[in-house]
Amino acid sequence: MKRFTLPRDLYHGKGALEALKGFEGKRAMILSGGGSMRKSGFLDKAEKYLKEAGMEVEFFEGIESDPSVETVMKGADAMEKFKPDWIVAIGGGSPIDTAKAMWIKYEYPDITFEGMCKVFAIPKLRRKAHFCAVSSTSGTATVLTTEVTAFSIITDYNKGIKYPIADFEITPDVAIVDPDLVATLPQKLIAHTGMDAMTHSIEAYVSTAHTDYTDPLALHAIRMINADLEGSYNGDLEKREKMHNAQCLAGMAFSNALLGIVHSMAHKTGAAFADKGAHITHGAANAMYLPKVIAFNAKNAEAKKRYCEIADLINLGGTSADEKVQNLINRLRELQKTLNIPLCIRNYGADSCPAENGFVSEDVFLQRVSDIAKNAVADACTLSNPREISPEQMEKLLKCCYYDTEVDF
């Protein structure tokens, strides 16, 4: 038996944030990130709407990119003191992911972070609060699209590893997808979040857990992203609204079809070099690794067939299966160049832009790649990848992603 789960309600279109007026409850906690939602006035709007609904409102602001276990515990303590019956997370993937993990800890104060990370083993939520996610990015700046998903990503900085939390219990009750929130999104985030959404769609379509319910969502998202991402990047607000919808469709697909080793690798490399002064941001990591993973997975006949279907869908041409797969890889690399995303780790600058010498030196990478490979194979997303992979193969694949060399195994 398989399961398909989405939020109970999804409000979308310009002005959708106003749906908060209709919420029923006594207390709402609004959680947000680094300040853009405050500066743009959206937090004030959300507070106004919730107060109109008759609720007392408290804020938890300043959630960092690549949120930490410590932030989760701090926020859960704040929830325990305020006792909200609505948790409203506004922003990119980081505040939404963090709020989901806080929600678990708020409902079950004795649960450990390790307990949260047991795949599909979280006890029943909603004993204390319901959850609303309001997305402000078309993908996510650093982590998964989460306003419609059963996933959260939290970083354990003591280990330098990002851990996925996966359970249908953390699927939000309500999602709000309002294009007003992405109108002023910085160009770099448009690029990274857009390629994150493309990765979600493609991995969901070739996942071993894909179904007749997820395939149409993944394919339509791919078609939209291919058509609209570059225009959104260049300031076309109509295309930006379409991208905001496309990323949500991609989230619906992967939340139910799961993902693959592009995400396993992104999770385990993202914070692995933090001591060298930067992170490999999630969207950029996915963009760099996706073409290499397609080349690896295409050795599997079913995955190859599905990659060809994607190539046909977006009219990439090709007369043979090998040519179609290569055309898909070429299209993704073309997007990377257009969006100013590095092609490989070696050329990944500390500002996440292409650099002749990236912030991860060859010596440091080679010292750590074996452990990163083992951790990536153990990541929850590896289980639904269409081709099995060993730690030795993962190490070779990561080296291809570092040097931008061909995948021939």
C-alpha cells in the first residue's frame, strides 16, 4: 500500500496571505528568517490578519540559513512558554523546516533530535497545534521546498552533517503560495531555488517510489520550470509567479514520490566544509550534482527511459536514448551557466558564484570525500534512487562533481 498526502488546504494567487484571517484559535506563533519578511511588511500583514481572527500573536525571528539543532531546541522552548495552537512559518525553506522540527519537540518535549530523524517514525502531532507554511521562495534558498511536504532538513554542526526529517505527520495543515512574497527575491536566490525545484521534479519522476499520482505533478513542474525559470531570473514577474506555482507542484511530487542521491549528496556536502568559511548552498549543490547523477542513473534501464521522456517533454530532440539523455544533461548545464551557478565544487566560490579557485581546496576535499560518501549512501534519500550505489561508487561520483569529469561507471 502507498500513500499520497498533501496539506488540507492550499491558498494561492496574489493576496493569498489574507487567508490567515479565517484561522480559528487562541494563540499563533509566527516564525521567520533573516529579516526580509519583516522589512517587506509581510510579517506585519500576517500579524494583522491573525489578530483579526481573534488570536494573540508572538514572533520567533532570526532563523538562520541551514538551521541548527540548537535553534530547533530554542524555538521549541519558546513554543512551550507561549503555547500556540497555530504555528505559522513564513519564509524560505529554512524557517519552515525549523518550525516543523520545533513543532515535533513542542508536541513531544522528551523526543531527542536523533528520535526525530527516524524515518517515518514520528508520533501523531496536532495534539497542541496546527501548522501553516507560507513560502517566500520558488524552491528554497538552502533546503527543500517544504510548504507542502513531509520533509525538514536540520544541520548538526558538531558533525558537519545535514539530516533529513521525513514523516507525513509534518506535512503542513495549510500552505499559502502568494506570489507577492517573491516579487523582490534576489536574483541569486531565484537561480538556486529554481534549480532546486527542477531537481525535486526530476528526482521525483525517476524515483523508485513514483506513482500515477506523482508523475503528472513532476512532469508539469519540469515543463513550467524549463519554460519560466530564465524569465523569472531576468525579472519577468509573470514568469516568477509561474515559478512559484511550479516549485509547489514539484514539492507535492517529491513529498510523495521521494527523492534520490542528488539530495543525499547535497545534504552531506552542504556543511561538510563549513570550517573553511562557507557552505555549499542546497540549490547550487543540487544544480551541480544533478547532471552527474543523471549520467550515473541512466545505466539503469527504467531510469534511462524516464530521462528520455523528460527530454521529449521539453522538446530537446535526439534520435537515440543515449542522445536524449545527453541532451537533458546539456540543457541542465546550459541553465547553470545562464543562472551563474558553478558547474563543479572545485569552482564553487565562497559567495556561491563561479570562481577559478573555489573555497574547497583539492587537498581538503580528498581528505574528507570518503567519509562524505559513506554518509551520503546512508542518507534517507538514497533508498529511493533508481540505481543502487556503493560507498566506493559514491566517492567516485563525488570526485566527478568536484572535478567536473565524465561519469563512466
